[in-house]
Amino acid sequence: METTVALHQDAPPKPKPGETCNGCGLCCAVTLCPLGRLRFWRTRGPCPALHWDQNATRYVCALATGKWTKRWIAAGKGCDCAYEAEAPG
């Protein structure tokens, strides 16, 4: 099944599986992590906690603010998003 999501034009490219998260936003634009599912009571994205950080030119999670929440969702760890991104056109 094909899914289309819109990401910021300056978002970094999706890293390869296992590479460090770079804030591309693709995973959170498509589905919600366990923390997002509990907070927002839904499974499909985009996650309401996904925000564009203009200064850092990357997406950030508004829920992953503490040590334990970051650890729980493995924020900043290896990319585990099975989706692939392609530019429109």
C-alpha cells in the first residue's frame, strides 16, 4: 500500500536502516510510536507531536522531552522506519 506524506522541503534525507536518527520525520509522519499512541489514542500519522525545528532544520518530537521518554521511544537511535522516501515529481 502506498502512503503519501508531506515533509518540510529542508528536512534531511531518511537515513538507512540502523543509521542514527537525523530528524527526517518520515516515521512520525506515517505512524505513531507507543508513546504517541497512548497520548493521542490513534495509530496512524502524522503524529501531532511532530514539529519542525527551523533552527536545527530537522523534525523533533514534542513528547520526547525527558530522559525516560526519549529512551522509551529510542529517540535519536538507529532508524527503524521501514518506509522509503521519494521526492515528488
